[in-house]
Amino acid sequence: MAQASNGPGRLPTEAELTRAGLGLAVEGPVARITISRPERRNAMTGRTWTTLAHIGQTLPADVRIVVIAGEGDIFSAGIDLGMFTPEGVDGERSMVGGILDGSSTGADVEEYIAGLQEGFLWLRRPDLVTVAAVRGHAIGAGFQLALSCDLRILADDAKFCMKEPALGLVPDLTGTKPLVDIVGVHRAVEICLTARRVGAQEARELGLAELVVPADELPGAVDDVVAALLATNAEAAAATKALLQQAAGNTLEEQAAAERRAQVARLTALAGTMAADNR
């Protein structure tokens, strides 16, 4: 999993963001990322995901909340299907070109996909709370991007779809684990292998959405959630998220021990703050 960044490098330039079909605004502790290729229904390419990884690696250290949305009335139509043509998209590497001409081995392609996955993995970092604000369709990679976030706030017109199997592919952008964790393996099989659309209300019933609101209320609902998250102590929030992330894989005894260690660290930090204040 990607580690917390201290912002040692530079954020992507406006030109780099534009080429990747992304927008970025950082205001103090909140970073807002917008998928911005409206002419392609916010479809994404490899450059989109490597640039997302770049953002994660270079965010200022004081950023606590990341909000991801799509421009206009759609979150994302998923991967740009031009990525599966021999020539690729706008000079980017084709997903199949190297296999077709024999210049890429399976290991090469696997390494390439691992780099794309980095654009999704950093969204799980314990020091961040990540929020997907979803309007309209979130298909394939768009669904997986939303699944990578901690919270999903949906407009009532939102629709999720895991399209990859219908295209002869598998979901490979880190979405299968959170989907199974949330809905269980049997429902995940049904959703993926039928490639059907899951509407906002069903998504909420399945646990795929924390909140569903009318489309015109989505920005305000996201702002309310961001404000509530920022009201919580940053260090306690990071420690709690880390505990929750490991809970499913721990026995009760292991989780109880992890809670003790985390609380000792928090009490030690609080005591240090109190001592400094009393000097």
C-alpha cells in the first residue's frame, strides 16, 4: 500500500493534468480531484491513472481529505476503449499492442498494470479520508475508482457497473477486494458477471453508498461530510482508520492488542501536548 507522502516532489502541472484528463484544487487540508474528459464521458486512460499516482505521491503533508468527482453529470465511463486498439490513445501505450507485435511479455504487461494500480492504491492511506462524489454512470474503472475511496456519496441518478467481464476482461484496478468486502462474494459475482447497472438506491442498500441525495444537493452534501471529517482530530482519525483497515484480517485477540497499542500511542501524544502546554 502506498505510504503517506510528505509532499517531497512537485504536484503535476496544469499541462500534465490536462493531458491526463484531470483537474486538481488543493485548499488547505482538502484536495479535490476532477475527472475531466467530458468529450469522452470522462473515460480514463493509463495517463489518468499514472497522474493520479503522481498526485498521491506529492500531495502536501497537511492534506487530510481527498474528494474525487467527475466533470458534469457523469462520474466516469471507465477506461477509454481506444486503449485496447493497437495504436493506443494519443500516443499512450496500448494495452494490447505489445502483445500483438511480440514486443511485450506477460511480465511486462503485469508490471505496466501494477503501475496503473498505484493510481488507486494510495487512496487507502490511513492519513487520508477519501470521498467519491458520484453523479451519473461510474462504469468499470470508474466503479473501481469509487470503490477505492473510503466513502461514496451518490446522487440519486448514479449507476455503478463492472463492465470488464462483458468486454472479455477482468477488473484489475484494485476493485475486486472492496467489492467483495462490501457485498460478499456471491453478490459480487452476480454484479460482475451480468455487468448490470446498480442504481443509487440499491447501492445504498448493498452498502456501496454511504449517502444518496438529489443530484442538485450532491456538492452541499459532500461539503457537509468534509466539514464533519475535518472536525475530528487528524492523528486520531488516521490511527482509527488504520485500526479499521486491519480489523477484518485480525482475530478478536489480535484486534484488541492493536487497539491497546494504538491507544497507548495516542495517550502518549496527548500527554506530551499537555506537558508542552503547561510549560
